[in-house]
Amino acid sequence: MQKIFIVLFFLFIGAQINAQVIHIETKNTSLVFSVSKKGKVYQSHYGGHLKSIKGIEKIQSYISEIYPSFGNGSSDEVAVIVTHSDGTMATDLFYQSHEQKLSDGVQETVVHLKDKKLPFFVDLCFRAYQEENVIEQNVVISHQEKGEVRLDQFASSALAFKAESYYLTHFNGSWAREMHISEEKLSNGVKSIETRRGVRTTEYENPSFVMALNQAASEDNGEVIMGALAWMGNYKLSFQVDDQERCQFIGGINLFASAYTISAGEKFETPRMILTYNSSGKNQASINLHRWARKYNLQDGNAIRPIVLNSWEGAYFNFDAARLKEMMDGAAEMGVEIFVLDDGWFGNKYPRNSDKAGLGDWQVNRKKLPAGIDNLIDYTERKGMKFGIWVEPEMVNPKSELAENHPEWIIQRKNNREPILTRNQLLLDLANPKVQDFVFGIIDNLLSEHSRIAYIKWDANRHIQNFGSTFLDDDKQSHLWIDYSRGLESVFFRLQEKYPGIIFQACSSGGGRVDFSSMKYTHEFWASDDTDPYERLFIQWGTNHIYPPIATAAHVTKSPNHQTGRETSLKFRFDVAFGGRLGMELRPDDLEPEQVDYAKSAIKLYKEIRPVIQFGDLYRLQSPYDSDGFASINYVLPDKSEAILMVYSHEFHRRMERAVVKMKGLDEDALYKITELNKAAKRPHIVFDNQIISGSVLMNTGFKVNLKKPLESAVFKVEKVTGESSAN
Ligand code: DGJ
């Protein structure tokens, strides 16, 4: 009975739709909304590009409101829940107007909606990136009601899908195990991906997804929608499959304990939801996001990333100037370009010699570094490198001068409740503008006093937990989650405005801050504290589904690995770190002389091939999740003139020797020379090393790469040969 009612309801609405149609389009995709005679706005299509939209309003096969609201009849997941100033909880949004413009390859659309009865407004803003096939959406909510309005839900995006079945891929894990892939077929009900941790929000679950329609996600087949929320705070992405087998997606800030009141004239702006659709699998969807990020959502996305040596795993807290200089000597000898001094360089009354004290006191430790930072910078520069430094400016140890001087700046539960410590530290209240200025000032002082600092590693090692702000009014405590993230973003923004060109790394106990919001203000992220190359195969595989390799810091560390104890060859460690922004994180003196020689040539090689890795398109060939023990990827320059192929064996499998690789993304009409690089042994891993082979053969015939044991690897350069035709 209910089913019949819903069908009749949809038919009724469908019949009401008139010709007012809003077409948001990129080169290969269309998102279409139709306005009914009554002024309701419905999603008509999200999928492949429509050359003409004529008649779309007549063929409504399913209907979802553009921004479903609570209180107008629906019992499903909604995008907005409001308590209006007169106590009404019903919101019914109607079309007012819309405008569109296209400039510089971006089509901007704003759809203005208003509540039927009250002066409550919702503006839906879309930016459609023509070449990249990415659509970015956010929402601006405002009102002119008599008193304050309380928002209990405020999504960035609502989209409906209609298919026979839905397969949701999401990326989750834990500390040192970030971005592992889970895929599940959705059954009726609601599945949500969310966090309530406030800070370091991507450590366990990432605000991104792949939705595959009608079949499990495949790299090269089937319709997929890939999305990610650009937000550093709590998020929730929910997917509801209803009794009509429709899937309603609602994504945005997590409404958990986050009611937000706004006064008349105030604007509540939601974070951006980034979406891409592809009709032939998820690999191209990833490429869309990578290309878009490099062009629009990553600091200096078109600039080569330098090779870093970070002091953490080589020295931890245990160093002085002499030890650092010895590390700099080794780094320079191997060809490293930036030396980064990690945790432990600051604090005097409470020296930062472990994670127990000193956090918050950003003065150089006079005992460890009596000649100061400039002396280290001088030395680094004499060695031909640049200097970078670690900070964790949102945090404070109770044992610090900062905690003594400004206890009110700490996020805390009221009534003297015991603070909950994580890693012996607490969090500063970035909802407070004074704290924002303090945090900005830490970096501002460092960069203005030491103008040759070229790189800042920004760490954050705990969640919110002690929920409460001495700055926010008692009736606005629930604003903390959102105001913290906005405060943090405003500090990032100010720093980028003042210091363009300084490289920023977003780190948060490893991969706790891997999102498109922090990425907009940074150059790279630390994907994980786990530097074991075997583990990294999985972490980088998941991470690079959404986020680009150029921004994925990947470091070669010691064997046995500090996190897992696993032993691996230096070649394997380099070959895995080659997949992102290469760096090192060890004490160079711990390497044997022949290992130093090997590292030197590997670094030299990476410098030659990094344009392909950092600016090329990433094609996933063989997943480490599949059970044949192999993983392989190749990167291809956009003009298809050069590719780098990487093949790894990660565990023993009896079919190992029979595994074949088929490359992707090459020009099938061209000839390529394939050459093995970074060889550790004389014998190449393929029988046709240095030979000329057609792109078509490399992609379609499949060839054997001779990796016989687990944790072996091979890297190849595949270069177009000009002046010869592939026809024979
Ligand atoms: C956690 C980071 O992920 C590490 O790389 C390192 O910077 C430590 N913090 C330092 O405390």
C-alpha cells in the first residue's frame, strides 16, 4: 500500500515538472535539476554528459529533492533540519531563482531556495570543472527571522542514485594502518561513514567514498561516483537505500552534538563536497580527482616536490647540533634537497626531550641547540640543501609554560573535571580568536625570524575528547566542533596568504589529516607513521584512490622497520617510496657504504623520473588486495610520451611466476622503449629489457615480470620512440 502511495506521489510530482531545467555540466558529466510548476527542485540526472536536455523533465524515472528538508513529509535522511525562531521545525524549500556563468574552465551555478512560509534561505553553490569532470558543491544557509535559528543538520550535498544495486567502497583503518579499503554491497537501510573525533579525523576513516552502481567497483568498468568532503572536522556521509531501491546520499559536517545557531543576516557556509562521475570504472575517477587537486586544490600543484630527509626515525628526541649536522652531511651526500628537523627542538623550562613536556613552548632548546636555528640553517645551506622544521601548534603539554600561563586556552570540560590526556597532551581552543592568533604567531615568528626556513611540518596528535570551551558562551558550546575547524582553517589561510611558497606538510599522527580541506593550504601530507614498505603498498594504494601521489609523502626508513620489525631490501623500500613524494627518514650513518651508494643512485634516478610520478596520471594495474601476491601501477605523462611502471611482489603465492602485467594509459598507436631502472642485480626482470614494443602490445598482450620471492620489486621507464610507426 505504502509502495503504491510512493509511486503515485512520484508520478504526481513528475507530472507537475515544467520546462525549468538547471544543467550543471562538465565535458563528460551532467548534473541536472528540474523545477516543478509548484517550484520544488528535483534531481533529474547525475551521470554521463547529456548533449541535449530536451525532454528530461518529462521522463522522470525517480525523484529526489535537491536539498531534502525535515518537516515536509519525508521520513528519510534529510539534508537540513532547522528549529526556526518561532519554534517551527518544518522547513519546505522552494525555488527562487538561479544563475550560471562559465569562466576559465569552471561553470558556476547558484540555486536560490526559500522556505515556503519563513524568511529562511538556502543557496546551493556548484562549481563544475570542465576538463577535470569534477563538481564541487557547498551550501550557504541564512535567514531574516525575528530571533536565532538553530541548525541541527546542514549537509553540503544531497544526491540520489538509482540502480539495481549499490557497492560502497570506503577507506578506513587505524594509526599506522590508514586508508585500507573496504567494499560492501549496500542493503536496505542506512550506512554511514563518520567521525566524532573533531581533530585528527582521518586516522580511522576518511571522508571519501566510491559508489559503484550495479556491480562491484572495477578499475575500468561500470558507473562510479567518487566523492570526498573537504573538511578537517567531524563529518558524516550517509547512504540510505530505501524501499524503492533508490540510494540517497547525504554528506557534510557530522550533526553529532553540533547544533549551530545563527542570527538574522548571518551566513552559515558548509564545507565543499567534491564529486566526480565516470562511466568506465574508478581508475579514471581517481585521475579526475588527482588532476583537479593539482590544478585547484593543492598548494603549488604544478611544482616539482623536493626530496626530504626527516630527522624523526633517525634521531627521535635524542639529538644535539652535532648529531643533526652529521645527519645533514649524510643527507647531502645522498642528494637530499631539504633537511627537516622533527619534534624535540624546543622548550627550556620544560625541555621537549620526550612527549611528556614542553609542547607549547616554541623557543629553541638552548641546551641541545646552543647556536640556535640559524646555525643549523647555515649548515644545511652550505651543504646545498634547504631547512625545514616540525611544529604541533594546536597542542600543549600540561607540563609547559604555555599551560601555566594560559590554562583558559585549553579545550576542557567544565566543573574541574579531570582532563583526559592522549600522548600526555591537550588541545588548544581554536574557536577562540586569541588562540588562533597565538597559533598563527608560532609559525609567523618562526618564518619571520628565520626567513630561510623552507618547509613546515604541521603535526597534530590527539582528538578533542575534553569537550568544552571557556571562550564560547554556555548556550553555544555545541559550536565548538565547527568553530574549531573554522578557526584552524582561518590560520592555515592566513599563513598561506603571508607565506606563499613555503612548503607545508599536513601530518597528524601519520595520516590523521588527509582531506581536501587541509590540502588546499598545504603541499603534501604524511600518509602514515607506518613506513614499512609492505604496509605502505596498501596504505598508498588506498590513499591514492582519492588523493594525488604528488602530495603523498613516502619515506625510506631503516630495516628492520621500526613499526613492524619487518626486514626489506633498500631497493624495495625505495621502489615503494618512489610511488609518491620520495623522502628518507633515518640516520644516514646507519647505512653501509654500499647502501649509501645505492641510495645516491636511487635519489638521482627519482629526480629524473619524478615529473612522471608527480604530474602524470596514476593507473592501478594489479591490486595488492588480490590474492596473487602482486601489486603494480604505472604513471603516464598526460601527453603519453613517458611512463613509469612499478611492480611489487608482496607475499608468496604459488602462481607468482605466472603473473602478467598489462600497462594502461599509453598511446596504442605509438612505439615505446622499455628499460628497467634502479636495478639491484645485473639480470633484468623482463626478457625484453631495452627493446622497442608497441603501446598496444604493452597494454593488451600482457608480459611477465620475473619476481620470484615476496618483497621484490622492479621499476621500468617506458619512453615513446619518435619517428617510428607502430604499424608493421
Ligand atoms: C607523529 C608524526 O606522525 C611523526 O612523524 C613525528 O613527527 C612525531 N609525531 C613527532 O612527535
